[in-house]
Amino acid sequence: MGIEEVNRIKEIFSKLELHPVYLEHEPVITSQDAARVRGISLKQGIKALLFTNDGKEWAIVCVPADKKVDQRKICSFLSWGKKDLRMATHEEVLEKTGCEVGSVPPIGHKEKIKILVDSGVFDIKESDFNIGLRTHSARISTLEIRKAFSHEKAIEGDFAKD
């Protein structure tokens, strides 16, 4: 659990010839803790959250860490019923991604899961995010993370609350 995801993401970055900086730090769960430990602004982080339409389908939604996911936009985009949309439980997150809550990366998941990425993620020069463990993260330029999202066939759109 976790270390496999760290290695998978490093392999993806290597295959794509990307140049992230890998960080090891004290365990973090929240975006606020991660920003504090990494010494960055909250906006620089990418938050990756797993949603489901009551266990039928799954989607990872990536937004800048200083934003919240707009669940109405997710339902509309995916044609999911509002009453069925929910965040995955801790157990479901572990089962679907191989990661604990707070360590889910925006790419490189254990299972192939649809990825939605808010365009606000690309508004800054570089991004930080956990890569499978609460103690491991990566810092990567916006141009390079966009290439990684493209490789994972992520769908870019407006998914954050205004």
C-alpha cells in the first residue's frame, strides 16, 4: 500500500521524461498541513478527491488545494444524479487507489479511474501533491504536470467552486 503508488508515479514521470523534485516530510493529511510542511502557499497544492455515484462509477477530481470541489458541476459533467454523488469512504479510497486518505495522487492510481482536473490547477508556475504516501510528495512545473495529466487522459474543465 502506498509505496507501490510512489514507484508507479516515479515511473510515469521517468517515462514521460519529466523532472519533478521529490520530497519526504512528516506525515500530512490535510492540504493545509501539506502546505505548511512543504513551505508553499495552499494554492500551489493539488487536492485529489475520489467521488462515486453510489459505488457504480468512480472519478478522481483534482482542484487547487485552496478550492473546494463543486459537486453540482461534477454531477452535471458526468451525468450523475445529485442524490447518488458522494465522496468515497476511507475504505473505498484505499481499495480503489491503493492510498490512504490524504495521500491520493492526481495520477497513477492502482485502478484505471476517470480523472477530472480543474483548469485552475494550471494557473500557477508549479504544483505540489502527495504521491501515494502521506510522507512523500512531488513538486513539478505546470507544463510538466499538464503533460502527465494528458498522458493519463485526464479531462480538463471547471470543477471547483467559484
